[in-house]
Amino acid sequence: MAHPSVKIPRNTYVLDDALDVLTAADGEFFSSFTVISGTSVTVNGGGIFEYLAEDGSDGSSHLTTDGSATLGDEHAAGIYEVLGTKDFAIPVAAGMTVYGRFTKISVGSSKVIAYK
């Protein structure tokens, strides 16, 4: 069995208005980010889910519940996965840490520390 330190993020990136977009190389992802300041961070990647009201999809941004196709604009209310290539804005506050498998992090005027 591998040592637990193998799972610890190895790289740290500071994102702010000077470097506001960070994209992972193919096959890599950012495991988390901690907010220093700001109110919104936009991400994309796998495993991001969102509640949609009935017929609330735009028809191109979410997967069906079984993940086999893009969700149409007519559907039941529920929690649906956002396509990994679509940008998704997350409201944030200073001190907040967000975990996930993010392939892109865009901070705009926020400041965050991202870990890969």
C-alpha cells in the first residue's frame, strides 16, 4: 500500500487578478482551493452537480440522471451533473475551502490558493 503522502497535493498556486485563470494539463486536476478574498469563483471539471427546477436546463449544460446523454430542456426537477467542459460559478466567501476535481479555475477579482 502506498504511503498516505502520495495522496497529498504537491503543487500550490496563488490566483488573483494578475493570474486569474488556471487550467490543468490533460489527465490532471486541482483537488481543492481556499478563498482568500472575493465572492465568486468559476470552475469546470468532473463531479459538479446542480439543482434544476422542472424544465430549468438550457439543453446543453447538464447530463441525464444516468449520465448517458445531455439533458434536454424538458425534465423533472432534480439534481443533475454539469458537463465537465462547462463553466460553473460558485459563490464563495473568505476562508472557504472547496474540494473537487477541477480542470479549470477562474477567479476574476477573487483571490484563491489552489492545490494540485
